[in-house]
Amino acid sequence: MILRYDRLGVEIPSGDPDPAGAMAVQELMGGRFGEMSTLMNYTFQSFSFRGRKELRPFYDLIANIAAEEYGHIEAVGATITTMLTGANPRDIVANGNPAHALKSGKGVLPVDSGGAPWTGDYVFSSGDLVEDLTHNYFLETGARNGKLKVYEAVDHPAARALTGYLLVRGGVHQVAYARALELLTGVNLTKAFPMPRIATDKIPECRPHLHRGSHRTLYRFTPDDYRELGAVFKGAHPETGEELRVEHPAPDGFAWPEAPPQPDVFAPDYAPDEIAEIAARLRRQAGFGDPRARRAA
């Protein structure tokens, strides 16, 4: 079961509309090494995991990281939607992905930076634990490479905040899978971390997360499960030498950024005030009050 909270793992700042940048950030959603791929790879591996009782620490590790990855697609989606807010549809068609205006109401799509849809062909779930863990380390390495390229290509504050956060959290997952492989096989892939070999603390948007110790912390994204992942996620961080740690509960997170109506693409309607009145009436009838009145106060 998935328990969803209406929060984000990172605060997404606003900025000027950037359709071209939003198209680039789509690679972090629907690309081969994007967050949909990490989410679905680990999710399907957890579905198919055999010997769960006997191998509980490794199952807990994969399943828990899968849960965090859901939060990462939320963050990418919020970033792209923020970057498209206020954009002229003609500018989106000319300089970005036309589908952002014509199909998604200036919102995120399950596609890569070229507009190709994400595919289940990107999922690798062999059933062989060592093979899957090796693939996962490779997947996280490709994901880090993609985040660094997007960071260099896009200077929108939302994209920079997103990539700084994902680089740190993806690094945790790289270390986790490397540690799992070392414990199973004796092969120490942590010696190759970080890959690509760019020091994480050189990136300004990564530094707040490093200062909080997020780079060496695996959070348990569950009310009371996945306790045994700490049997695998342990030892020294390969980049800093600090002790790895498991924390519960996960951080509270941040509110979603405002996503105001965009009537020029009929999102959420060509006359948003009319359906807002309907929603306000339904809220009053249900005893929730009118959120517009609270904002005005």
C-alpha cells in the first residue's frame, strides 16, 4: 500500500516562464534515466522479490527507495508545471514542447526531453538480486549524469533547486546499492562514487542538503515498515567519510507551489471562476469553508 502526503521533498521556487527549460527538465521525468524509470524499476523489483523473509534487509532497501522515488516524480512534475505557469502558448509551441500547451494544460507529461513517451521497456527486473542491484547502481549513475546535464543546460530557479535536491538524494541511492552489492559479493563499487566524478559540494544548490546531512541519510518512507534496511545501509560515506544513517520519520517536506489557473489552455477551465464558485459552494456545504476567504483575510 502507498500512503501519500500532500507535500514535496524540496521547496520549488517560482521564476519567469521557461518553456524551453521545461522541455529539458522533462528528461528527468520520462527519460531512460529519469525518475519514472527509477520509480518503476525498484517498484517492479519489489513486486517480484522472492525470498522476502530470508532476504528482508535487501527487500526493505529496494522497496523503501521505490517509495522515495514516487516523491521524486512529484517534485519533477511540480517543477515543470511551475516553469510553464504564465507562458504564452505560442511561445511554448515555438520554443518548447508544443504538447505542454496542446495536451497537458501547461503541465508535466510522461515523456522525455524529445517528447518520446516513457516506456516499460526501461524496466529491468530479472529476479536475480545481484543482477538487479548492479543494474540499479548503473541506473542511478545514469540518472546522476542526466541531472548534471540538466543543471548545466537550465538556469531557471525551480530547475536548479530540483536538480540540487535530486543529485543529493540520488547519490544516497547510489551508495545504498553499492553497499548492498559489496555485502553480497565483496565488490566495492563505492570506490567509483560519485560518478560522474564531480564533487557534489561544488554545486551550490546541493550544499543546503549536504549541511543537513541528507547525503548520508536514508529515510524510511513508511509509518512502521522497512526497518531492516539499516542492516545494509551502514558504514562510511565514500565521498565524505561520515557514518551512513537511517532516519524515521522522513522530513515533513514543503507545500506544493501555487499553480494558478491558465485560461488560455483551459486549465482547469476556460472560465475558472465559474467552477471555483461550484467548488466553494461544495466546500461550504461539507463544512470546510471557503479557502478564498482565508487567503483574503
